[in-house]
Amino acid sequence: MEKVIDYDWIEINDPQSSRSFYANIKSGECSWERPVNAKIKEKDENGDEWWELFDNNHGLPYYYNLKTRKTEWKRPENVTIIPLIAIQNTTLAVSMQMRLQKNGNQVNNEPMEPSPSFDQNQQRPNLVRIDNTSAESANAAMIGRTQGISSPVVNNAMADKMNPTHPMNRIDTEPPTLPDDLKDNINQFQIEGFAHQYFMEHRAGIFRRKVPLEKLLVWSKDAIKAPLMVLNKELQKESPKCFRLIQRIMGDRSPIGQSEDIQSLLEKGIMNGQLRDEIYIQLCKQLTKNPNPNSLILGWQLMAVIVISFPPSKNFESYLIQFIRQYFEKEVTNHPSADPNQKQILFTIIAHCHKKLLRICQTGPKGKVPTINEIERGKEAPFKPSVFGETLQDIMLVQEQKVPQLKIPVIMDFLAKAVLDLNGCHTEGIFRVPGDVDMVTELRCRIDQDQYNLGNIKDPNVPASLLKFWLRDLADPLIPAANYQDCIDVGAREGQEGATEDAWKIVKILPETNRRVVNYMINFLRIIADQRNQPITKMTLANLAMVFAPNFLRCPSDNLTTIFDNTKFEQAFLRILILNGSDLEDPNGPIPQE
């Protein structure tokens, strides 16, 4: 029978510093000093007690045994259970005030909750001392107690005071933290928590005993007969086919797979959304405890192509991100068969995959199956950065080594001038009519190989389509999100006095490369929008602004109403810029044709 709690404060021993601290299980307040006139549960010298914590990813409590340092999803019976969820909530209520990025993306050094979803590469939250005599501290505790992590209050002053680096919280020793060995097995519980809902049950042997997850999700030379995850009946037969393709691509099954096999696998994932998580988890399985480093390299090359083709589901996203983050340290660092060169290759590919996974989780899947050339390019990308899907700063960093005198991206200059050279100013529907898909893909692959030539391309819609795609595919928007609302406010004042000056003031404070690109593109669009061209192109100033506004500005909100309402102001902002020239003369800018 569970023991009744008749105390408010508990004494907890920090496993790393061996120093005791005190926590209020109701308010979540923590203190290094023993509270006065309070009911306190002394620490159990035998350590035979359980902590109740909360996993926010799954919305479930879990239990940590202080003595055995094991965690359980099921609530133990006939033991002492100390509820520490309130402490989590108070700490998180402060740390979550810093969570300002879109879609809840983590920022550097952001504290994470101590749960089965804990990321070993993130820092543990610091349990800070709170001065109980401070009205501000009491208010902060009330925020954490009443609103928890679901409704963080933006209170920067209070967040600063509760930060462990603040003078009132500074101490001589390390703050309390969970044990290291708990961190080591927490990832396994995240897998199990996900598996309870989404994994198929596998049985083996004459007694048909259930296969444990730790054995199921490791490399295997044998085929699988059933999907690893729960799938619709009509898709279950596709799962073993996907696994055979993965084994061939990684060299674990004959004949060795080629790019055509990768294309077949990608087609299954792009055309059948439910298969995407299955493909990802199958690949994770074959990358776990794989004895062959060459197979690992081929497997991570496959991952590099998949993460630019389609994302995992939202349910599986956090697990996959964590798998990639932790992989090198867990699987590669001490791999018995991998030499230093192979480890460096793996490190480069894994870092690339992590970056591209975060990107595609925001942008969504490709609309078509990649070509063989795109697949080959995807495998090379970790070692030869692309000019597509990167930040302007990264593009210019690579370009400086080849063309240091050019202060704008070569690709933009090449494509814009290609549109003019192919008589785009006298082509009906330029930038509205799409170019041939295969030709656009071919030109993209050619540019990624540093071959800046049009070949046999005669249609200006091909470089026009690729120019739009390059702008839209930049890792960060051309006009940063920090300046977005200012642009919307100016767009709302279109036609009013001072709107033009305010629009160019925004451009002038952009990062230097962004400013140059904006000016170049505005000069270029002014050429296309010339009134002498409009009777032929049918592309008015309003039409061009409608087409290019999404390539200049990206609404940081996920609210569809906000996105829709802001569209007209985005277009108005771009019309103001096109109508009123630029703020600098770029010698590399396109020259109007005679």
C-alpha cells in the first residue's frame, strides 16, 4: 500500500555533488537552505524511494528509483513515491519563456525536462534557489504552479532573476542534476513510450515469445516478415520490400543496391505517407549496432537522400531527431571496426543529415520522386555543399574561395541574366508559366556541379523557375523573420506618406549579403516590370509582386488566418520596393537590353 504524504518539503541528495537541497513538492520551490518551520521529509539513507516525474512528449508520468536508478512507466505499488512534477513545472515555466522559435524548435543551451525524452546533448535544467521572502519569487512560483509548461508567461525580468547565473542564485558547487546513468537509459524509455502506441508486436520461437524492442531495433542480416510499425493492411506487404531495398543499398544483401534502388525506396515513401516512418525506423534499425563501417557509410548516405525527400510524421519526428543527434557518440566513437577516416566521413554525413532533417520537418515532402542525378547529388552534398537550401551566409562563404570579387551569389546573377539573355522580357507569362520540370532539374544539378551554362536550354521559363525556387528554398528567408512584422506594417501603409522611405530603411539594416540580394532582385524585377514589356509579358507590377512576395517574405506564424491576412501586405511591401528603385548601385546588377 502506497504511503500517505504528510509533508510539504523533501530533502534530496544531488548524486553528482553529494550535496543536499530542499524542494517543495506542492509549489515547486527549491532551496539549498533548510526551510524554517516546515514539515520536511528527510532523505532516505537507503535510497529506497521513487520519484514521480512527467514526460511532456507523451503526456505521461514516469517513475525513477533513487536506489536502482531505473525508470518505469508503470506506477510502482507499496513503495514511497515522491511527486516532483511541480518542480519540473516551475523550472520549465521559466525556461519555456525563452522558447520563441517557430514550431517549438529548441534554441542553443535551452533547458530540457528530465524525462524519458531527455536529449543527452542538451543541458539539464538547473534547479535554482528561490528567495521565499521575495514577492516576485512567490509570483513566479505561482505561475509555474498554476500554468505549468503549457501556458508560459513571457516575463523576461523574472526569467533573468531565476537564471542560475544571476547573482542571487550563484553557488559554489554544481547545481542538482539527475544521475548520469539515468541519462544513459532515458533514450531507451523514449523508444518504448513511442513503441507502445505505434510499433507492431513481434514474436519469435516455438513459444512465440514477444521480441524485446532492444533486440528488434538493431541491425539484422535477415529479412523481416512484418512491418516494424502499425500500418494499414494494404501497406503491410510493402514493408518487407522496403527493408530488402535498404539491405541492398547498405550492401547487406546481394545484389548491391544502386541509385535506382534508392529511387524505388523514395517513391514508396513519397507516394505513401504512412510508409515514411516505417522506412525511417527500418533504416535506424540497420544503423544500430551494425558491425560493418562500410555498411554504415552507405546507410547514412541513404539517410542523406531521404531527409531531403520526405519528413517523418510529427509523432516520430522528435525520436528521429534525437536518434541522429546521439548517434555518433553512441555508435561511431567506439566502433571496433571503423578507422579514423571512416569515423570522420560518418561524422560529416551525420551532421549534414541532422541539419537537413530539421529543415524538411519545416518545409514538408518533395512533390515528385527525385531523379537519379538528384539522388547522386544528395549523396555528395555532405562533402560538397549545395547552393540550394542553404543560408546566404553559407553560400557566400563557399563562393569566396572561388569568386572572391563577386559580392552577390553567382547563381542569382547567372539565372537572372539567363532570363534576360533568353528574351524573358518579351516572353508571355514569364515567372508565372513554369519551365519544363526535367529541364529545371537538369539545370539545377548542373549548377550544383559548378557548371554555370545553359546547355541546350532556350526557354527563359526554365532559369526563371529555378531562380524562384532558389529564393524560396533558402534555409532562412531573404528578409529575416525579425524584420517581417515591420514589412507588414509598411505594406499596410502603401500609398501613404513615408511608406517608401520606411520600406528602404528596413532593407538598409538587413545583413550585408541579404541587402545586396534584395537590391539586385529589385533592380532585376524593375526591368521585367517595365511598362514597355507588360503588353507582351502580361506581367504587371502587381503580378510580379504576387509571384515574388513569398520568395522575399515568409510569415513566421502557423496560424492560417494570419498567413492569409498578411499576404496582401507582403505583396504591397514588394510593390513599394519595385516601384521606387533601390538603395545602392550594384555593378553586378543586370543591364536592361536595348
